[in-house]
Amino acid sequence: MPILQTRDLTFSFRKDQPVVRQLNLSVEPGTIYGFLGPNGAGKTTSIRLILGLLQPTDGSVELFGEDLSTNRTSIFQRTGALIEQPSLYLHLSGRQNLEIARRYTRTPASRIPEVLEMVGLTHAAGKNAKEYSLGMKQRLGLAMALLHRPELVILDEPTNGLDPTGIIEMRELVRQLSREWGTTIFVSSHLLSEVERMCTHVGIIHLGSLRFQGSLAELQEAQAGTRHLHFQTSDNQAAAGVLHAIYGLKYRDGEALTVPFQNREEVASINRRLVEAGLDVYELRVHHSDLEEMFLEMTR
Amino acid sequence: MQLAYLPQSVRIEFLKNRKTAAFWLSVAGAAFVPTLMLIAYLWKNTQNFIPPGLKNTAWDIFFGRAWGIEIVLFLPFYVVLINSLVVNTEHRSNTWKYVFTQPFPKWSVWTGKLIGVQALILFHFALFGVLVLTNGWILSLVDERYGFGRTTPDLLLFWKMIGKTYLATLGLSGIHFWLASRLRNIILPIGMALVGMVLSGLALQANWAYIDWFPYSYTLLSVKDAKAPIPARHEWIAIGYFIVLNVAGYFDISRRNMG
């Protein structure tokens, strides 16, 4: 049973202008689900719907198999969230903010030093949150979300505003939560590379609609047919002739030659044919735009 | 049991109110008029010596003056500001989305915050009362001609007046607590309080028939007729405003789209 499921979730701020259209998300327990889409695709709106901060125009949200509209408190006891800019009481110290989170979630006080350590804020726990850097604020927000050891953590663009070290630390923390605690993580991002590095599953949203949903391997499979080989030879016209029969390749003056391929054996076979035809191969390059290009294709 | 959430909600609001402008405003606001009175009595001492045999005791006069200044100059602004500041903490900290994704019922979050505000206002009233009594006692030590030593203060009347005035502020709390939950702006509520006070003054002079329905005038009405029963008619209406507006405010915020 999915830990998070939306059914035909639809939302519009203004009539006839849906921001989220019939979204059917399905997140299995134990996965790291990357919710990917360009800025303005409806990611944050979807997350706000999932957390009940917006009332859906249509459709429903289920968390842990329970309907959000009727089981808020029991659902939120098992969920932690970090949405957009962190929610912090800036006039209070890091520790006092965690004290508030602790009371909301009825967590033992001993957990506070643990999460402070986990996000690397032990040294700054006594400082007021308004003196924190953006990265520190983000980490404190995360500590508040993780305090009660939620089974599901929802993170909205958690690396926004972080420096490269912060981004790596955040990624490592997400993996660690998944590995050590089996926490399910739903994380939104506009960066494919980030999702590729961090997630096991991915949902791609564009203009409010889900364009793809599945494991990272399924996504890679889906783009397998789109890989291309670029090459240059001593005589491109002749090379095009050699490969014409198999690939329907046509030579155009001044352009590099490009053929689609499935696997690396095929790359070797193409090279062999060219060499056997007496051509010098100057360059043979696998075009590695892969997911990035597919992502752009989907969201164009 | 749903009600079990409430004490914890209130405790959380107390934690949030620590170190805030709202808290310090309550302290400073309570101390302002009593301190002003102390200085005035010490400065212009001969004018404030109360001869024996007057119907009103030195305590009555001291307290009446302090109370009048407090209500006319300060109290409505304080109540409006405290409601706005406390609720504004959630706007400024971006925490509405946080508190409404916690395992607490929304009504409990709302009521906890409401009680947090009222606790600050009551704390302000209590501190004001204690400081007035303390300053009267200080004056009695400075010079017996002030007349504080001749009688004991009428504590019952004293706290009765404070209680009446507190009830009179509930109408303002009803309006501005809800308004602050919708509005990030703090200037507008203060402007409303200012206009409301001026209109109250005019309405009072003109003996406007419906003044009982105008919440900004309630503190003036309470101080005007100290002999009136508790709660007086306008104080009942203030309680009514408070209850109705808070219930409406809760239904408003619980259905509202956050962000």
C-alpha cells in the first residue's frame, strides 16, 4: 500500500486555471521519491495540497492509507515537512524552536540534542534563529521536521539557497534517513541531477500534470532509445553511405554524422564497419544528454 | 479526548511569546502610567496633598487618576497592538504552514493562541494594579501629607474596576485577533484604534444612542460609570462580540488556503 497517494488531485486559485491537474501520485514506503519539475510547474502547490494547507478543488489525498480530511492529527504525528522558506520563530534560539516542535509532537526532550547533532547545529543551538545563515535556518527547519522520527518526510526544494557543501550534506542526510530508519522521503526539486543522485523514484510534473512516474531505472529505460552516437571520419559522405543501409543515414554537407544506438556493442560494431570500409575515424562520441534532454523534452 | 490538546497549546503559545515585543509592551505598558503618576506626585507634591475629611480618600483619587489616564491614553492601543503583535509572529516567521501541519487540531491552535493573548492582557492588568498600589505605598512613606496612610485602599472597588475594564477590552480583542490572522500589516489596526478612539470621544459627547454597540468606546464607558453593575450592558455586548468573532475567525482560518 502506498504511504502517500493522491487521487485526481486538482487545484485552481482562479476558476478555469488549474495549477494542479488530476494528479495521481503514488509513493511506496521506504522509497526516496523525487518530485521533479521546472519552477512554476505546481510542485509547491501540490505539496501544500498534500499537507492540507490548501483545499483541493477536486480529488483527495491519502497518507498512510487514511484520508487527510478526516485524520489530520494521526497523520501529522507520523509526518515531518519542510516547505519553502523554513518556518522558524526568529526571536527564539534554535533550541527553543525545537522545544516548541517537541511539544507539538510529544517527543522526549532527549531527542533535541540528537537532532541538533544530526544537522550540525549543536554549537549554535543557543543563538537566536534570526542570526542564522540561510543554510543554518534550513537545517534547523529540517531538525524540527525530523524531531519526532516521522515515517514520512516531505521536503520542498530543501537544497535551495544552500552552498555546495550544504547540498552534499543534505543529500547525505536524506540517504542516511532512508538507510538507517527506513524513512520514506518525498522531495521536490527543479534539478534533475539532484534527483538522479538522491532518489530511487521519480515523478515529473509540468504545467500541473504528472508526465512520468516510476523508478529511476524505469526512467532510464524509457530514455534508452534516445541515445545517439556522433562521429567524424576522413570522409563523412562515404561513411554515410556505409551506414545508410542499416540506419538510413543521409549525409548533409558540413554536419557531423549522428546515429541512434541501443548499447555499447552497437557502438563497437559501427566503428568496425567504418574502419573495414577503409575510413579513418577521428571522433566517436556518445551523446550523454540522456535524462536532462528527456526532461527538457517532457517539459517543453 | 480532544480537549486534552488545549493546555499544551497554551503552553506552546507562552513559549512563543517569550522575548517578544508583545511581552515587553505588556510590562512597559503596565509600568508607564503608575510611574508617571509617581513622578507627578513627587514633583508637584503640594498640589497632591489630600486633606483629611474628604469623601474620596487619597487612594481613590490616586487610583482614579491613574486609571483615567491609562484608559484614555493607552489601553485601547495596547489591546489592539498586543493582538496584532502576537498573531503577527506567525506571519513574520512563516509559521502558519508549520503550526497547521502539526498533530494538533486547528481549533486547539487557535484557542491556545487566543488564551496566550488574553493571558498577556491579564498579566498587564495585574501588573498595573500592583504597581499603582506599590506607588501609593511608596508615597505614603515619602510624606504623610499625601494622605495614603490615613485609610486603606478599597481593594474590592480597585479590582472591580480592573475587572470591568478587562471585560470592556474583549470586544477589541474579538475584532483585532481575527483581523491580525488575516493581515500582516500592523499599522492599519493601530490606525483603526486611533480613529475608533476619536469617534468614541465624539459619540460620548453627543450621547449617541447606539454607543453600546461600538467596541472602541467600551473602556471609556466602563470608567465613566464605576457604579454600574458588573458586567454592565456594554460589557455583556463586549463578551458577545468576543465569542461570536472568535468562533467566526476560527471557521475562517480553518477553511482558508494557507499561502
